[in-house]
Amino acid sequence: METEARLNRLEKQCRLYRNLFLLAGLAALALAGLGAAQGQPPVIKARRFEVVNAEGRRLATLHHTNDGSGGLTLYNQQGRALIQAGMNRQGHGVLEVLNAAGRPVLDVYAEPSGKGVVMVCDTRRKQCRNLVPGP
């Protein structure tokens, strides 16, 4: 008789666990459905975004500058800025490529007159020349 009682108790526990598992699965599906229905947020806001590698070293930043405009900076493995994009003092777009010492060697920007400029400098920025005159 003891074996029959144990068997009944085990069957009852199996039914209970099966029902709990089913309820947990239904709850998970319902939560997943709610999350999918909400979708992605329309806007993510922050003052600064950073991309870092597995060691936590900064590789890129999307940030605001002192004059209130936006900027993008890309860094090498040593943490030195290599590429900067943003605005110049006149409010025109600028793209700057820097060498390993942090000196600009290539600038692409717009003049106040609206002309585009591509300027290449030697590594010490002693001599610079415009490659293509603007339109």
C-alpha cells in the first residue's frame, strides 16, 4: 500500500509541476508579446555616447562641443584621436584627420563664402596647401 500512495503522490506532484511550467511559459509569452508591441523607443537622448572595446578603452565618441554643436571623434588603440567631424567656428561642417602625434594632416571644410576646401598639411603643419579649389 505504501508504494501505491507514493505513486499517487508523485503523479500529483508531476501534474502540479507540469501546470506550473505551463503557466510560466504562458507568462513568458505574454511578457514577450508586450515587449514586442512596445517596439523601439522613438528617441534615445544623452549628452555623450562612447563606444569602447572589451578592455573598456574608448574607440569613438559622439558628443557636443563647447559651442553647442555636435561632434564625432574616432580613436586609435592608444586612445589618441585620429578623425574628428563637427563644425568650424563659422558653423560649417568640417572633417579632420590627425596623425599619431595628434596634429591635423587633412582638413575638409567649408569657407564662410560657401566654397569647399580640401587642405593637406605636412606632419608638423608647417606647410599646408589646398588640393582642390572650391566651386
